[in-house]
Amino acid sequence: MLRRLHSLPGLVSALLVALVGLTGAVLSVDPALERLGTSLPAGLSVAELAGRVARHYPGAEQIQRTPSGAIIVYYSSGEVSGAARVDPASGAGLAPYAPSAFSRWVKELHRSLFLDTAGSAATGLTALTMLLLSASGIALLLKRVGGWRRLARPLHGSRSQRWHAAVARLAAAGLLLSALTGSYMSAATFALVPDGTRDEPDFPATTSGGAPLPAARLPALLATELADLRELVFPLPGDRSAVYTLRTARGDAYVDQSSGALLAYRAHSGAREVYELVYQLHTGEGMWWLGLLLGLSALGAPWLAATGATVWWQRRRAKPRIAGNAPLRAADTVILVGSENNSTWGFARALHDALTTAGRRVHTAPMNQFSSRHGAARHLFLLTATYGDGDAPASASQFLARLAAAAPNPAASFAVLGFGDRQFPQFCQFALDVDAALAARGWRRLCAPATIDRQSTQEFARWGTAVGALLGHPLVLEHAPAHPATTALQLRERVDYGREQQEPTVVLRFVAAPAPAPGWLDGLLARRRLPRFEAGDLAGIIAPGSPMPRFYSLASGSNDGVLEICVRKQPAGLCSSYLHGLRPGDRVEAFIQPNPRFRPTSGKAPVILIGAGTGIGPLAGFIRNNSGKHPMYLYWGGRDPDSDFLYEPELRDYLADRRLTQLHTAFSRIKDGVHVQNRLSEDADNMRRLIEDDGQVLVCGSRAMADSVRQALDQILAPLNLTVQALRDDGRYREDVF
């Protein structure tokens, strides 16, 4: 519901929101420009200013003080009228004054779209829409990242989703303030709320009628500080019944031109003060720094409109299209899907097709449609993502309530498959909640709940193999989520390890491939650059003959000039065999999948790097880029130091130049061999000291290794009343496991 509340108004009003945002950003510069070179002498009264101005402009008709403090005099000389910006210290003119025609044009476009009342109504509705979008967007963002405490952490999702959320994180507060104040001002324009600007003091019935005194000697003007002045209107020359009109920050008054007494005064009402505060907060007039901040936020409006529309279109394209979906009444197998952005439906479609090929009658539907009729099938599969901090995704938000109202089917079995990202504290939590709720209601498990990290096609295929064995027939699951456009890479260098042990590992370093064909574009294309990436991001490579990419953690950043991966050859591994067969000069196609949650945070706190096998790749990249030589400690496990001590020369160099503080290695296939978790336990005192110094931990390697490391660290941290989960919740424990 919250997402619909955000996306539908955004789509309808995207162009107007972008236009209002752009024009608001342009107008936000005006207060800052006006503020330049403006200063007011301390303690100067309105009377003194009026006297000085009158000496230089005998035909002065009006003096205005702008919110930024600039003093403008409007005057006439004979039949010529003019306006000038004056120096308050002397009253002398500084420069002719003429409001910018461009600013006036932009302001009219911003306020009414050049359509008078109808345009003002349209921009008012746009402000209300922006208010709704800002409030719902902040709520969605907090839900997405898991609360205020995690708001500054790296974002996850597609490129458009990340950019949309990243700009929203910076601009949402400013847009919310602009939308709120703009809505109020629009309501005041149409008299829906009072603004107090029409409250004038009663015009005096009589005046003293005496000879006019010089403005510099009038008591009411002497008692008014220049800092409070808004406007002073001079009486008509020769008319002794005319008066001065004085408008100040506190109220408005009429002043007798001969006695200088206040003839009438009306203080500003509460409504007037509220309106002027709202106006100041909306325009930044009088607070130029706020205007610039709001302008920067307003620049985010067109970007948010564009990326929001892109995210909506991507989500729409990913909507489920299940061919051969059996009617529910005839189905013996039901697949229920919980998804926020529709990406889980691709995996559900692959499962649907595989089960249908195996001869089953399969009905696939959103989890929100669950009822006792779905539970009547022999097998129930639930594939669901988790949204935000362990919450249900959009298409599963009603599932648990529906489950509670449905009678269980003891003859049916169920299996739950969760999709998520292990870097989130509540990894696949909703899937686990669904599994527990089904079991608690008396449903029978076909297998324990399983989880898929970052849409891993390999994990999905392995799950299918296990489920197929339980069902009694092979279940081949292949689904490759859509990936970005690939970049052509050329292998520049390879470093081989472990060949003599028949367990080869290779470090591959690629550069951007030059243009493959000669021609007049050859020289230009040959200078193609690597895509942007950082150590710890992932390179997706699709081997010939495989529909699915295999992901490898990057051991370099694009600033290093190479794309570097570390690959162990797997038995029957299609992609690893392909990569091991490459020779310098060979080409591959690859794409980058950002992995912002797996990299050290900035700062001088110690970094503890833990890995085994090829998991050293991104850890070596982090050390390589430790140009500030902050404390870094590496604990790494290999098999044999004589055959597969990966990155040994580089690590020795990093120790020598202090990019690496300490190196602790563990080799398992030598006499008295140990594993990396043993090294952690041996160095427990140092580990505790580093953690107490706000140290952060990054772990890369196999899932089994990561489990053993977590167990060892929980024991090490027990005297500190800390756990790995507590570090994870604090953003100080990050994993990239496979």
C-alpha cells in the first residue's frame, strides 16, 4: 500500500514535479546573490537612513529593505522615475536597481505556469503531491534500510533503485520542507488558510497639518531600527494631510509628517507571522544558506522523477507471465510468490516450468491470494523475498493473516525458499517466519527452509536438485536474472598456483579490450576504459554454452587499471574451466554487479580481514588500496604454502610498506595443519583489543569457512559481552561468502 501511495502520484505528476523542482532550484540562488556585498551599520535608525537618502534623492518616494538587507530607493525627478540600490551608511546610490527579467519569468513559471489562477491551482496540487511523495518516500527508505540508524549505510538493488534511493536520502528532507511550505502558501493564495497580509492599521481621520519636519528628526522613525524596516513610503510633497507609511517586521503604522508621532499602529497577527515564517522557509529570503540547501534538494526532484519512472518500468517489465498456469482446481502443485520488485517471479517461473515438464499440474500465484483452496494441493512451494528489516514484500503482505484463517492440510507438504542478501541483518527473515508459521499451524515440511543469497543461480540450481530428489524425479532449475550490458575484456596476465597438486587456482588480470576490427574508428575505440568498480564488487562472467553468469569477487578497483579476479578450478565447473583455459590476449565479456556492502568503511579504525582460498582476492584489493596505511590485519587460510600461497609476493610487499599491519596464515595440508579460525583463537587477545578500538571485520570465502569463523569469533568476543550479530547490526561485520 505504501509503495502504491508513493509510485502512482509520482508517475502522474512526474513532469510537473520535475519542472517545479528545477525552477525552484533556479530561484534559490537569488537570495544568495542578493546577500553578496550587503551589510547594515549597527544601531542605524530608519530616520537616519531616510535623511541620508533624501539628501541624495530629493524625490525619494519609497525605501525598501529586502530580506537579505539590501536597501532600495524608488524616486522621481521631474517626469523621470527610477530605482537604485543605496549604501545605508551614506545614502548614496550604488547602482541602478532593476529586478531580473529572467528571475521574474522563472518565478511566474514556478508559481502559476503562466496560466494565472488555473496554473496556481496546478502548482498547488503539485506541492501537495510532492508532500505526499516526500513523506512516503522517507517512510519507504527507512523501511528499506531498516530504520534511522542504518540510513547512511550502503544501498542495495538495481542501479536505478540505488540512484533513486541515494538521491532521496540527500534530498528528501529539503523537498519535504519545500513541499510543506509551498502547500501552505498555495492554500493561503486561495484563502483556504489566513495569511494576515491584508490586515492594515486604520487610516487616521486627522493629522496635525503642520509644516513637515525632515525625516531624520521624526520621533517614530528615530525609534525604529533599520534592521526592523520592511518599507517606508514618503508622503506626497506639498500635501500636509499625507502621512508616512511604515512597515516593519513587527507591525505596520502611519506616521505624522510634521510631529513624527504614530497616528495608527497594528501589530502583525499570529497568522501573518506564521505566513512570513513559512514564506522565508520556502524561499530562503533572509536565510540565503537555507535557500541554497533547498535549491540543491530541489535539483533532486527531476532526478527522482526520472529514476522513479525507470524503477516503475523495470518492475512492470518484470511482472509475472506464467505460461501454462494450471487452474487452481486442477492443480496438484502450488507455487506462491512473495516479491517486492517482481524479481522473485523469474525464479518461480523456472520452478513452474521444471515441475510442469516433470508431469505435474502447477498453479502459480502471489502469496496474498493464499486460501484453503491453495492448501488442498499435494505440494506447496513458497518462494519469497524479505523487504526492509525482516518485513513481508508487497505481494506477501497479507499471507500470514490468510494462513491463520485457513485450515491446514495434513496430506500436503510445503517447502520455503527465501531470497535476500546476507549483508542485511535480517537476511531472509520473512521466509523463515513463513516456514515457522506453516509448521506451527500443522503443515508438514518437505524439507528445511533454504535461502538464496543475491539471486545466486548456482544456489537455486542446487536447491532444485535437492528438492527433485525428495520428489522422486530430476528437477533442473535454470534462471538467469537480467544483467547489465557487458564489457569486452582482454586478459593481460595470469598467475598460476597449485598446478602440481592438481588443484589449480589462477589470478587473472584483464584490461579493456581494444576494438576488434581495423578502421578509422580503431584508434578511438582502442582507448575504451574499464567500467567503474571497486575491490569487493562482483564481476559477472557468462561462459560459452551457459545461460547463467558466474560471479567473482574483484581484487582490484578500476583506478588500478586492471580487472582482477582469483579463480579456483571446480570439478565439472563450466565457467571456472573456461577461465582457466584463457591465455593472455584472449577476450571475455563481463559485467559489474556493485557490492557496496562489502568494503571497509572509511576512517582510521582497524580493519580485520579474514578469508580462505580464493576469498583472499577482494581482501588483497582492500590492502592494495590502503594508501592511508590505516591498521589492517589479514588472517588467511590456504592448503600448502609451497603450492597455493596466493598473493604471497604482493602481501610481503604490503607488509614492507605498511599497507598491511600483520599477516597471519593457516595452512591445512601440512604437518600439524590448522585452519584460519584456529589462528583467530590463538590471537584472541589481539582480536578483542582491535574490536574494542571500533575495529571492523570483513570475511570472504566459502560458507563453511564463514560459519566456523562466526563460531570462533563469538567465543572470542564473549568476555566483551559482544557477538558477531551485534557487530553485524552495528555495520562492523560484513561477509561475502559463496
